[in-house]
Amino acid sequence: MVQPFVALPDTRIRQKCQIVVAFDQSLKNLIADLIETSEVQENPPALGMAAPQIGVFKRVIVAKIRNKFRPFVNPKITKVSKTHGAYLEGCFSVGGKYGQAIRPLEIDIEAQDASGKKISRHYKGIAARILQHETDHLDGILFVDHVYKQNGKIFRVEKDKGGKELLVEESYA
Ligand SMILES: [Zn+2]
């Protein structure tokens, strides 16, 4: 089922999530909810989602990779590349803001699938970006934390007089 988002200023989004030990029906339901909630998002579309974003504080994420939402249970990024790059990120738990976050461009990730089978993969490009953003959520870390630490640019969505959305750069206090 499509679920409502947990978003700032709700501090639950900062919670550290628990390791999944039972690969049961409730885990399958959670993965289905994450995928359904991702698939209905249109403006902006979802590229991934983490369980805490729908109020379940377990280490489960989904990421859109090669056009399909794939689950990663207990994901752990085990290696990152020395090469880094900036990319404009947004988040359903950080409404109305976008920011250029600098992250490693390639990662190795270990996780389990819905039945508990171990997965070990290397990703680059947008997939590596999504997986880092979503895995961060499981430790209560948001993309804006990286942007602020990097003194990067944060943009806020505003509407002009005609109702057209535009990005306005936020200045630091
Ligand atoms: Zn997010």
C-alpha cells in the first residue's frame, strides 16, 4: 500500500534503523509498500526509498536500477571510489529542497534480498548515488547533512507569480 512520508521536522527520520533478522511476510509487505509508494510519485519521481521514510525503522531500501525498483535488505557500503562528484539531490523527507551533494562515484555494496540471500555488487553512476542516499537514511543521515558539511549549494522550490516552480538558492545564516 502507498504510505505517507515521515519528513522533517519529524525527528523520527533521524532514528537509526534496526537490522532485519526475519525474512518473513512482513518484510515482503514492507518491500511492496516501498515500491508502491515510490511508483506513485510523479513530481518529482522517486528514484529510491528507505523504510524509515514510511515510518518503518528497519534496514530496508529500494532503488531504481535499470528501470526497476530493487530491494536491498541490511545494505552495507563496503568500498567507495576515490573519485567524487556533485549531483543535485532531493528527498521526500526533506520537502521543497534540493542540493548539490558530493559523493563517491562508485561503490561496492553488500546486502540481502527479500529471501535473505546475500548480494554483493559494484555500482557506478546514478545507481551508486541512489544507494548511498538511501543507505544513509538507515542511520538517520539526510543529503542536506552532506551539502551543509561541504558548504554546497541548497536550493528551495518556490513558485513565481504565474505558479511556475523555480529553484532559488538559499543563503547560509
Ligand atoms: Zn531521501
